[in-house]
Amino acid sequence: MAVVTIGGAGLIGVSWARLFGAAGWKARVSDPRPDLEPLGRQKPPGGTA
């Protein structure tokens, strides 16, 4: 399985993580945000990923 590491979990970083995840990649995101894990498990609006 391919793995990508993303630095930053703002709007763009989370969007990239979801895009790679939808393509079958394992995405690792690094950010000090306390809400990072639940945010990454939510479905985006429209439920596309």
C-alpha cells in the first residue's frame, strides 16, 4: 500500500488526505490540532470519500 505524509491539517491538508485516501493510499497527517483524528474520520459533505 502506498503511503503519503502530509504536513498540516488545515483545509488543504485534510482535503489532500481525503483525496489520497479515496484513491487507496494510506495518508499520515502531522499537525498539533487536538481534533485531528475525529476530523479525518468524518465523511465530507456529500459523502463522496
